[in-house]
Amino acid sequence: MVLKYRKIGREAAIINTALVLSGGGARGAYQAGVIRQLLEMGIDFDLLIGTSIGALNAALLAEFIYRKLDRGEIAEQMEKAWYKFGKFMTLNCPAFINNLFTPFRIPSIYTNREIKKVLQAYIPPERRFSDYRTCQLSVTGTNLSRKRLDIFDFNSEVPVDRAVLASMAYPVAFPAIRIKGDYYVDGGALSNAPLKEAIQWGAREIYLVFLRPMEMIIRGAYSDESYYPALKVIEELLDLATHHLMYGDLEQAEKINKVIGLINRYQQRLPVNFLRELQELFGLKYERGKRIINICRIAPEVPLDPPGLRGFDNIKAIKRIMRQGEEDTRLILSRR
């Protein structure tokens, strides 16, 4: 078994199994279905990592685990939360009125008021990442002020709900979130880190959930629609970039697995010092016949509908893609 310890204050966390959830707007309902099926299969998580809508799903799951709900209750609460997203996209009318003659000051097209309501219904404002000990939580946020990707995790003093709002602050659509003097937007803008974060924590089993078919991620396929509204152009570019970056991390992780597999196969012929230095270089342990990181990719085979930022109020579609998430997870894990 491969373990890696990351110091968190005066304690050390042992992270074996991680769930990584990508962004993708209303398609995030798919993740609720995936989570239900993973829970039904008896899988326990030590770490949850999310970006954008994935950050919201990860935070809800972390909170339900913290409350010691059983697996069935967690799945039910995840679905109920999604049914409250109906007014997710509410126009920021006050901002448009107040800045009618100075449009450059309009902070966003939509308000995040409804997102706050959902968060407040489940996650108390005093909740800190360090509260989640049984199953830890990490979310990403793009720091516009410092032009970098920040990770909010066990070491962060930022309230969980505030960090999730920052990770979900989709550029142009929702207002940037100010945290300690810096402005944050959607973690997906630079989020090649969710998978890396799980690897750095030392997770051996990683469940990685994409919200686009793998073929579209690899080929970078765009919609064939002839007309794209400005917001949709931003949505597509950000979504594709996020998944491509995460897929790049996945490729690197799989290459490392192959290298370690070769080392395990030929270790009797290699100098001891070479093996020791290589182990120190990666900061990981390995055993004969074992892969360092076992990554299970879960993704739909066809594009999910509703897409992106649209469709939160389409309960019928939300239910459908939740069930698809369950079915895909069951099928994918049955093949392992």
C-alpha cells in the first residue's frame, strides 16, 4: 500500500482514496449520480477535491460525511440540493440599473444570490476546512489579483462557503469574490491542479469524474452550432481548457505508472542507488507489481444535456443525467 503524509498543523493525514470533481455547470448533476453509485458500492473517501460546480458537490459531500449521515441519506441530500438550483441563473438587475451609464462597472451578468442560498441551507458560515477530518476537502480558485491558482484546503482559514463561491465565480457570469484583499474567479480557469492535488496528498486510489465524453476532451471538439452568444463562447473555452488541462495531468500520471511498472519489472537488474534516488525524486514508495496511482476515469459517452451554465431549472433533465451518472459508474467499475 502506498501512503504519503502531508502535515496539517500538528497532525498528519493519511490519504488513500480521493474523489476529483471537475467543473461544468448544470452537467454537475452527473456527479451527484456518480457519488450515489460509489457510495452504494461501499467506497469511502479520504479526500474530496473540486473545482467550480465540482467544488459545490465536493463541499456538500464533505459536509454530509461530517454530519455522519449514512450512505443512503447522503445520496438523497445530494439530489435534494440539486433540485433547489432552479433559480441558479438570476439576472443581476440591480447592478445593471445602478450602472446604466457606466456599464464597465457592472460586476456580472447574473447574481450569486441563489448560489449563496443553497450553500447557506447546508453549510454553516462558521464551517472551516479543518473541521473536515474524516474526509478532507480541497477546492480550487483562480486568484486574479496574483494571477495564479490557489488551493483552499485543511490549512486554509477561509470559510468553506466563501471558498466555494470563489471557485464557482464563473467569469462574466458571476461576480468575482474578494478574499483577504484578492479577487477570485472560477477555479476552472487555471484548474489543472485538482488531479495534481490528489497525487500530492499521496492518494493511491483516485476517482476522476469528467463532465464531457473523453473523445471530446482529447480531440477538443466544439459544438457545431453556427452562432455562439458571447457568454457561451467563454463557457466553451473555459470548459474545454479545464478538461484538457486535467486530461494532461491524467496522461502524466499514467506515464509515471508505466515507468514505475518497468522499474518493478527490471529492479533486480538496476543499481540499488538508482532505485533509491528515483524513489526520492518522486517522493513516493512502490512495491513489486503495484502501481503507484490507480486512477478510475468516469465520464459520459455522449454529451450531457443540459449543457454548461444552462439547464439548472430543467428538473427532468437534471434527474436524467443523475441516473446516467449512476449507470455509467456502475458499468465502468464493473469492467475494472
